Amino acid sequence: MSKNTADNSRRLSGHMMTLHQRLYHALNLGTRYYDGNRRKWQSTDIEIQKLVLRSLSAFIDGISAQTLQYPIVKESVADVIEALEGILQIKSHAVLSMAASVAVKLVRSLPTSMLQSNGIDLIHPLSSCLSSCQSQVSVSCAIALNLILSNISFRRQKEVWEILKQTNTVHHIVSYINKFYVGNKEIEYFQEMVSLLATILRDWPTPRCQVWAEFKLMEVLEIMPVQPNFSVQAGVLQVYSSLALCGVVAKELLENEGPLLHATANFMGGSGPYSVRVAGFRLAQILAIREEGCLKMLRFCCEPIVEAVVTGMTLSSSERFTITNDQLSLLVEACRLALTTRWRGEHHVFFWEKGVDRVLVNLLSNKHYKLQTSSSLEKQMERAQEIVDGNFLLILRPYIWDILGSLSAHCIEDFAPNSRHESEHFIDVLITCACLVFVDSIRKLRLHQNEAASEIISESASRAVLMMMFSPCKYIASKAKLILSQILRPNCKEYLKFALDTINLISSIDKFAFFNNLFIVVNLIGLICYTALPEFQSYIIKNKGIDISFAFIRWCISNNVYVERSSIAPHLQNTFSKRMCCWKYSPDWEGRDIVLFFSLLWLTELIRHFKSPKGEIGLYSEAQLSTELQQIANDSFAPGPRWYAAYILTYFGLYGFPDKLLKRIGKSLNEEEFADIKITLSTGVSVSVHGVILLVRCPSLLPPQSGKEICLSSHIDQSTLFKMLDFIYLGYLKAEEKEVKKLKVVARHCNLQPLLQMLSGKRPLWGTPYPKGDFTLALGPSGYQFSDIILEAKEIQVVHWACSFCSRAVPHMHCHKVILCSSCDYLRALFQSGMQESHSQIIKVPISWKALIRLVHWFYSDELPKPITGCLWDNMDVNEKLLELQPYVELCWLSEFWFLEDVHEDWSNLVISSLDSARDLSVKIIQFAAKLNQWELAKVAANYMALFYCALRDSGELEDLDEELVNMVRAASVRLSQEGSHH
């Protein structure tokens, strides 16, 4: 023992020193040995094992935060775990029972940091004991294992999963649960096993689809929520939550007619303990994490869920003075579920009916808020300031502002709180409070600048004010502008100058990372709100607001500025979003383009109020602005920025929605080739068009009963028709102001609502999907009548294949030359060549049926279906994974053969990203890629194989490769070793 250790031990209590001496006396009766680099303890004598366990138990009783400060105690933990690890591998039932109990005591005594560093050594023995025939042993090990797994650091999760897989842990847990019957006296054992299963499924995606496929297990879980045991109810809900992190499982849960959803709503809003209600809220949050799932969930049980949310957010007068941690947790989870208001739907009506405005005010105020008789605006602002300064439940405020903003953004135009309250309106209080917090935030920006933090700058309140000012509801919008105008009057010009100078400075510097994202976003929101108020518009425009705005937009694009809202709004960050798998990516309206989005919104406001000779806007010409905005609308930005880019273009006489696919389709406009329908004006002038394009873009124009001619009335002249065809083919049209009226009439008659909205100058509603070119509808029954070409796949075994439209036995698809030619110059040349193939009704495509399906989907939607990912991918064997990726390698080859250079790289990257998560697949892919002369893919596969070249060589797996490929892998291995030697 060192001198320092001796000194420290003297300050330790005599009792603890005695326990320490007894512990090591017992441990010394066993044998220590090394297994590789790890030291282990063992003894075959049962009595010694029991003595050691009693000594361990007594020593653990003395462990506390205070005693762990002493090195003599802290350093002993590793020896305790070492002994426990050895004893847990003993077969004696009596010893195992003691050891399992000691393990539970140990992991409950250790802090998280020590569990993360030392606890991993117990995972293998504990998980091995889950299959014990002794229920007490199994359950004690489950409890201990659950505590350890819940504290494992992310960087060690892969290592831990290998242990769990090796010991078949999930199988043993599922088997245990399947043996459970309702009424069994060991219900607490069921509870612990379910809890452990939920933890594993939450942190490790791989077993999710396997567990979901366990029919008997699902039957057991289905009946358990009716049990009166609250812990069991919470555990079952946690398992469903962990399973629903898989997008495939979530989709099936939502399609199951809603029994689980109704039960979940009952748990959330019931009188059960907080643990059950919180578990219900978390399950609902996961199911509603995407708009499609949210709306499906609400379609089954909208009102019960909204009522449960509002109930969960409600505080009684007595509760607000003694809020417990459990109650606060419930409030947070209820508020998180209320964020589903960011999507429009029927649930908004129920939120207002349930008095959500009253509930939100009472979450802001540190005392129960009572309405007063009508008072002046100054008095109302005083009362709101008192609420804001009360700092009540600050953790909830970001949620409150988000809920308020979302409710406002999706509120109906004629919503009027007058019909709901007789005097002062709760909504007025919320608007005033939000405006006060927003103004306080933009004033603090000058003080903190690049040190701006969410604790002092409220992005959510700023955003809520903006959403209220642009709300479709006239009452909310006018009230927000009135109140904000009153608050902003003092010192407004100082902030405006600072904000303009700041944005101008940022756009003059190349490095994006130099600036604080929160600082940039709130500055932009401030400028948008100022610009929306008439008294500030001329000042901003005179101080080169448009020039600054457009320069900043160009800066965003040139610097690839990508910022997601969750990165500046910590309350939106949740633990389960990073653990999800098998979900189809669906960006929020602003996506990761939130800076660009607010820049465009600001430019919109500036141009709306700008008066200038046509052709010039500040330093820029209309042509420059139009070109940049069309590029944004055409590109792969989030829907919100694309919508506002398209909306700004209406001020330059361009109406519609520029789109990549439609840009290609537009090549066929005014071409007679492949046209099959004639449109005739009353003047006798006619134009040929393509039926399949009308079917998708403007079906109301199609002639009845498969006719081939459309005769238009005298109300539509030639200019109007041609402009409408521009929209149908290109996605947008150009028109002078005097032409807009006629176009609106035609758009209304043809039910082209997005175009009508643009022609009417209506601002896009928050969250509205961007109208994209998508012709996949034409691949269905309605498009068959216009089909003029068949694409036939290379004959590969396809079981039970049959066509819905014809009797051909070979796998094929009925397509349309006009769509294929628009995206493929090779096919265009083929159809126009005059050779035999140009007259054939069938094109044999030298790829498999699976590859052909994906290719045609790309032709018709500009999107290539992505390979399977997540837990479905993890549970495939190598051959199954190869079958999944082979079509994409085929498409890489075909893209070269058919001159589809623009997409070759994208398709190659899909294969490479899959290889990154399945490196053992590289041996198969390198052979297949080389067979198709895809040498770049072969090189990537060789680089992955280089990591374990020696093992592949020694195992003989390289013998199946030809010499050229072996040399490629060997060269990659040499490069890898050389690079490693330089580091």
C-alpha cells in the first residue's frame, strides 16, 4: 500500500476498513489468473464462493458517494466485479441466487461513470444467467443487466451488442415472457423482463423486427395492459415504444385499426400513476414523429388523444406550488406531444375546444390566471410582463411558444376568440407574452452576439411571433402586429441598424462556421417581423435591405449553409430520434435549410413593399433574382424554401413551381412526336399534346371516354392556352398582370389549386407540401390507355409474376415514350433512329426485374427507391443483402450504357453507403461489380476488404476472385498499412 493510500485509508471509518480487510481475506482464498489481457478470479469451492459473496455484499453496503472518494474503496470496485464475474459462471443454484442478488446490490450502488467503465465486464455472465431455471436468478440478473445497459456509453454500444448477440440474450428474454400467464404470482418477474427487453430494443435496432415477428410474444403483450399492475402497464408501453422506433413496426401498429392507440390515449389521460401516463405519451410521440404517422394516429382517435394532452398539461391551483419531478416529467411529455400541432389537421379544432389557450397561460403564470374585465393595451402589457418575469416553469416555455406558433399558423381565417370569452382573451395574453420575450431576445442579441445561447435568447418565442404575424387568422395576425408595434417603438432604429449591419457582414465572409447559428436565425426573424410592420419598411428598404437580403441568400447557397432547427432549439432534441431505424426520410418544412428559409421569407416581405421601376431591384436586375430563385425552387432544398422561392417569383411574372423532373418533361412541349391528343380552340387553331401528361398534371382537361380531341370554348384564347400548357409541362408559366385574371378562371375551372394560389398572390400556408412533378400515377390503370411502349426485363426467375393489363409472361412494365425520352437521350435517339427498334412496341432492357422497377420509378418521379436499411438490413444474411444491392449495381452499369451520367454517382453512392454497414458483403460486391465493369465500385469494395485482407487470404475466401481483383485488394491493403505507419 502506497503512503498516499495509507494516509487516505486512515481517514476512512474503522468499520469500512474492517469490511475491506475481510473482503480481500476472502478473495485471497481464490485464484487469480489472466485470460488474455484481463485478470480473472475463480474458486471451485462452494463454501469459499459463498464466503466471498457475503464479504462482497457487506463491502457493497458500505459503498456511497462519500466512501468512493477514497482510493482504497474506489480501486476495490474492479476486484469486486472481477470476483462476481467469476462466481456468476458457477452452476450451483444456491451460489447463483446469492451472486445475482449481490450483482443487483452492486450496480445500484455504483455511480454512472463507474458502471460505464467497469460494469461492461458483468454483461456476459449476467446475460448468460437469464436462461436459468431459477426465476429469482433470472430476474435478479435482468435487473442488474438493465441497470448496466441503461448506463452504457454510446461508443461502447457496438461492443455490448456483440456480447448480447453471443449470449442470445433477446431470445432468452422473449422465451421467459412467452412462458408467462395472466394470474401468475410472479408478475414482478414479468415486469423486470419486459423492462429489460424495452431497454435493449431502445438502444439496439437489430433485434426489433425479430421481436416484432414473435407472434406469441405480441399476444402476451396485447393482453397485459388490462392488468391492474401499473408497473406492468408501463413496461409494456415501453416495449411498444422501443419497437416503434423501427419505422416498419410503427407503420404496422398504426394500420392495426387503432386498438393500441385507444388504449394509449386512455393511459395518457387516465388517473393512473405518472410512470404509466408518461410511458403512454412517449409511445404516442414516437408514432407521431412523422406527419403521415401523426395524422394516421389522430384519424383513429383524435379527440381522446387531444383531451389526454390537454389534461396532461393542466395544473390545478393546489398543484402549482408543489410540483414534483414526476409531475414535471408528465408536463414535459404532454407538451412534447402537443407539438403535433405543427401539422395541420382536425386536432387543431379540438385543441381550441379543450381550452388550450387557457392551459398555456396557466403554464406561464406562477399563479392561477384569472380573466379580468377589458383593460387598456398598456395594462395588458403590464400584466403580461409580470407573467414573463415570474419565470415559472421555464423548462416548458419553449414548448409553449412552439404550440402557440403552430396553432396560429394553422388557424382558420375567421377564428374569433370573442365567441369563446366575454372579456379579456387568453390568446391576447399569450400573444403579448410572446412578443415581450421576443423583443427581449433581439435586444440581447447586441449584447451577446456570437455567445448567444438558448438560455437567454428565445428562438421559440421569436418564431412564434413570426408565425402569429403571418397567421391566416385575421384576429391573431392583426393582434400580434399591433402589440409588437407598441413594444418595439423605443430604440427600434438602433436594433435595425445593428441587424442589417450584422447580416451584411456575415454575407461578406466566406467562413460560415465563424457565426453562432442561433444568433443568425433570431436576427433574421427580427428583420422579418420589423419588415412586416409598415412603420419600419421604408427605413429597411432605404438602408439597402433588399441588397443585403439577396446577398445573404447567395451566401447561404455558395457556402452550403445547412442548419436544422433542432441544433438551435434544444427542447426539440430527444433521445429516441437518434435511435430510429427503417423510417423513410421526410424533411420538415424548413428541413436543414432554416437559415435559407428565413432569408427568403425576409426577401418576400421586402419585395412586397418595394416600389421601383420594373427591371431593377436594388443592385440586382430582375433577371438575376429570377435565375437564382428558380435554381432554389428547382433544387433539392426543403419544401419551405422552395415554396418561398416560387412565391417571390410571382412578383416577376413567373407563376408555378419549377421542378427538376418537369424541366425535363418540358422538352416535349410543342413536339408532335408521341402526342396523342389534339386541343382545338374555338378559332380552329389546334395544338397536339400528350395524354399521359394531361392525366397527371391536369386530368380535368382530358376528353371523355378515351377521346382524342379536346374542344375549348371561346372563353379561352390562344395565349391563355399556351400559358396553361407551359404550367402543365414545365411546372410554371410567365404572364403579365393583365393576363392573370384569365389564367385564374382557367386554373379554377381545372381545379389547379396550387397554381390558383400563386395567381391570387396568396402566401403559402406553413407546412404546405411543395407541388413536385411525379408521374407514377401513370404507371397504374389510368395511365395504361396512354401507354405506347413496353420495357421488358432480362429473364430472371420471378415467382408468380402476372401483368394487370396484358397476358405477357415475361416481367415488363407499360410505359410512355414521352416520359422516357425526356430523361434519357439514349432512348430518344433509339425511338427517333428509324431502325427496327424504333418501331418495336417492346424494348428489352438488359437488367433484372428488380432493377427495372427502380429504373422506371426514377423515370417517373426523379427519385430512386433506396435499399433496405435499419434492423431489416441488419437481420439479412450476406446473400440476401447481395440480392438487395445487385439491382443498384446493375443500374450503375446501365446509367453508363444509356448515358445517364447525372445520376450514376448518386446510384453508386447508394451501394457504397450500404457496404459501409456490411463490410462482409464486399467480397460478393467486388465480383458482381467487376462482372459489369463497374471498376470504381470494385475499388471501393477492395478498400473495405483491405481492412481484413490477411483473414480473407488465410480463410481461402479470396480464391473465388480472379487474379486482377486479388491484386486490387492486396494493393489496397498495402496502401492502408502505409498510411497507418505515417500516423
